[in-house]
Amino acid sequence: MKKAIFTLLILLIKASCLPQKVPARFDLQKLHWCTPNGISDSVLCGFCPVPENRQTNKGRTINLNIVVIPAARSDSLLAPIFDIDGGPGAADTKSVWFYADPKNPYHQHHDIVLVDVRGTGQSNPLNCYSLQYKASLDEQFDDMYPPDKVKQCYDELSKIADLTQYTTTNIVKDFEDVRQWLGYKKIELFSLSYGTRVALVYMKLFPASIRACVLWSPIPTYGKMPMYHAVTAQKTLERLFAACKNDPDCDATFPDFEKEFYTLMNAWFGRSVVVKHIDSFNIVHEIPISWDGFETGLRQLMYSPAGLRQIPYIIHQCYLNNFEPVLSYYPQGSDTSKFIAEGLYLCVTCAEDVPFIKSPKKKGLDSLTHHTFMGSYRIDQQKAACKNWVQGEIPGNFLDTIHSEIPTLIFSGSYDPVTPTWMAAEIASHLPHSTLVTIPEMSHIFDGLNNIDCFDHIAVDFLNNPFSSVNYDCVKTMTPPPFKLK
């Protein structure tokens, strides 16, 4: 399985070291052996310099942090796989623990290239500590983008970066520079979530560089994040209501799941509930939790089948006035979340998405948020944040649909609360050599499903031979975990 967004458990497997002799295809002036945290094997590391401003090619240089895991079998070498993570804002080199395992199927015949894209990881990271740092448990339920904290972040990051230059198009040009810097002729792309937008633009701008592409839970350039978040999450919730009703154990334990959910929402909407919490020092805290703060965390659980299957239990406990199951998902003390560099997230979405989300009267936006458990909160928050952020330039045709002849494999989950199956189907309709694989029980990622090796089997078979037909019968065995009942 591939390292996914926000919530995967990491199992570190001790293994024998990779060969210490650098394969001849690598330049020792650029790469050196290293052992990143979390792995016991050596891999190749380096920094590829790229200009921050790609219009002038002058000024600040960004040294992109790169990790390369050489193919285990160089006698049958295939095109390297460039992994592209999501967010926007996730540092891709964090996936090294997964790919460096000698038994990993992806790097048997392919070099694996991990790049911290500009604004993430060790590539001039745009972390917003004013937003990402939480001093206590109650701050976990603050608004997503308090205006004063957004402004503070903008002022701080403006000193170390030209924030107009952190866009998908420039990220793609960086990847092309890395390809040339490493000396590869053709590469294959393996992308997740926002990373699929990067992959699609890469296919558009540099088609001759790409042999094949995997898009996992894709978002198109015209996805207008977060315009569809509320309506998509609502549909996922409704599917969950039905799934619980059709599961004998869940229905017997939570027969009123749907009723309890809406009872909570209607009583809670527009105000805060003060929750008493006893910490590890036996100190009682009164924590105000707004509906918006609650539903934001609930939606994050929806990203995986493992999270989805806990929601009926959580809702029932909240209905009984027990909020400890909710609080248990958050750090109990001070915490700094580093998974997403919020500065990059705002740079990308404030340039490519939010400006194109029109008012309700003009585009019927109200119909996408009305009667949903999220309402317009997420859209309102990001629109307000972008008022305190610079808007980078994007090409005039950036939002156009992308057509490509490149062989493409697309994975989509029926329970996905953020990149719905209709988006995947729309993308596939413009890629004549694409195969769309819908995994019925997958959400945005597959964490918690049974037989997740099926996913890797399909992806590796495709990447090894993208010009043959794809057999994906095994998705039927990717069944969900049981519902949490107690």
C-alpha cells in the first residue's frame, strides 16, 4: 500500500540493507547514500536546485529535497516511478519508510523518486506555525483559519518566499527539472489526491516525459477546492447511514444512528457545547466545541474506511452526552501538526480554486451547501483566509479539461468525501487510454480495508506494463472492517 493522507499507521519492517554500491546510472556529484529517520536501509539523497521565480529565473533558489530508492533488480529495469503526494502541502519524502522495504513491489523493477515539492518538507517549507500549533486540547476546535493567524503566517512567510510562485504549474516544472537532473528519459507518475492535479498538469505540459500515470482519488484543475466538499461529504454520510442500517450488528447497536446524528446537529448548529474533560493529571477542563469544530474532525474520519466505521459509535456516545471518544482523537496537550504545510495549501488554493468559487446567487453555490452537515463553513473559512493571502498567477487555460494519450490508471472510492467518483469519471472521459477502477468500499484512502494488497497488485501490474489490459477483479475482496460497537 502507498503512504496516504492524514491518518495511516506506520509499520516499520527491519530489512537487510540495500546495496551500497551506487548504480552507474546515478551521479555521485548529485546523490549520496543516507539513512532517513524511520528506516534501517540506506537510500540515495540529494538536493536539486530550481529557481523560485520561473518567470524571470532570477532571485531565490529552492533546493528541492530528493530521495531515490534504487530498483532492487537493475537487470530488468523499467521507467522510474515519481511519487506525488497530496495536500497540497504534504512532504513526499516521508513515504521513504514504505518504498525502502526490500519486499516493496513498486521498487522491484523501478527506481522510486520522492520529491518534497516547493513549500514542503526540506524544500523551503511554508509551515504556518500560527495555524499549525495548538497550545492545548481546546484549541484543536478553533476555527480553521482565524484571520489574525492567517495574517501573521503571511507576514512571516513573505520574508522567506515569494508566495506568488508556489503554484501547481511551477511544481510541475520543478518535477521536469528533477527528471532531467537525474538523467531519466521517461518516467511514470504515481499520484494521490492533490498530487493527481500535479500529475495531470505534468501530462499536459510535458507529455513526452511520461510513460504512464496512476491517479488515486483524483482532483482536476477545475475542482475548485473546497466548493464540493460539503455536498460530497453529505453523500458519504448518507451512504454510511445506509451501510449501518444494512449491517445487522450496527443496526442492532445503533438503530437510530441517522436520527441521533440530526438531533445533535440541529441542537448544536450555530452554537458551542461546553464539554468537561479530565486530563491525565486529574484536572477538569471545560472545552467549548462548536458544531463547525466537531464536523471538521468528523469529516477527517471519513477519509478512510477505518474512520468511517467508528462514526456511528461516536455519534451515539455524543448523543448520550459522552464526548470522550471525540476528544481521544486529538493530542491532549500542546501539538504542532507538520503533515500539511498550511502556507503551501493557501498558496495553491488561493490561486487555483477559491477565486473561482462564485457567490450563491451567481452559480447556485447554496445548493451545494444547503441541507448538508458542513454547511458553508469550509468555503467561508477559505474565502476569508484568501483575503489575507496573495493570489499567484495561473495560465489562462489552467482550468481547461486535460486531454492526454498517456496510459493512465485511475482509482476512485465510492465513499470518498472529498474527490467523488464523478470527478474520476469526468477525468477519465478525457483520457482515451485510461482505466477507471472504482473500489466500492474505499473512501479517499483505503486504510482499514481487507486485502489492501489488491491495490498494489493492480497498480504494479499496470506500471510494469501500462499497455496491457488491467485486471482488477480482486477489488471485490477489499471489504470494510467491522463497525465499532463499543
